[in-house]
Amino acid sequence: MTETFPAEPQLEFVFEVRARVDPPIELGDAGGGARRRIVPVGAGEVDGPMLKGEVIPGGADWQLIRADGTTEILARYVIRAQDGTMISVENRGIRRAAPETMKRLLAGERVDPSLVYFRAAPTFEVGPGPHQWLTENLFVSAGKRAPDGVEIRIYKVL
């Protein structure tokens, strides 16, 4: 007996986050050749076919920069949806590029985003209501970093 299998996962664009970031706070040696830094997340906007709103200042991206230059990201911030609903976001992922590109990026220079792998898996916390769909689906994101900001495109896995 052959069982049918669900369709291959597809991605649906749901919204984009654009937020200001402040200069990193360098914490230094984290052991094993890695270093830790915190990038404060400031105000921003959220826009897309399934969610509109704003990023509330006060979030941060706790980064672990491994000895090989790969950055493990863990960003936490809050979105206030257009209807006033507060949505907590945790976005965990990886950013990597060729050593020369990562050096420029970490120094705060603008680099071509096509040279950087920047992917993450956001999760959301929100109460019952019109945004509950955020807690009932899986999401992935692709990002790009500028010296003073970040843009993250969020996709729902279908």
C-alpha cells in the first residue's frame, strides 16, 4: 500500500520588517575563538499583504560571531500591528559570507546583499485574535543588513 505524501513545501511572502539598528555593543571573547556582540534594534515599519504595523524600539540581536566568521543571530523585538495588537518576535538564524565580505559587513560597511547568506526562522507570540495565524504556521526569513538598518522578508511555509 502506497501512502500519499503531503505536497512539497512552498513559500508565501507575508510581510517585510525594516528597522533601524544602533552600533553594536561588543562584549568580547565568548570562548572557542568566538565573540559576542549585541545590536540594539530601534524603530521600524512592518509592511506586507498579511501584516502591517511598526517595530517598537527596545529589541536587540544577540550575535555570536564564530571563529570561522559565521554569525549566529538571535533577534528579539516587538511589532505593534496596525490594529494595536502587540506581537513578540524571536528570529534565530545564520549570516555568513566570504571572509573579506564578512569583515566589511562586521566593520559597518555596506556590502552587496547577494554576497551574504542571511536566513532565519522567526517565531511569534500573540494572543487569540486576528493575528493568531502567526502562532499556527512555520516561517522562514531572508535578510539584508545595512550599516544603520536591517530588512527582513518573512515567508510562511505552506
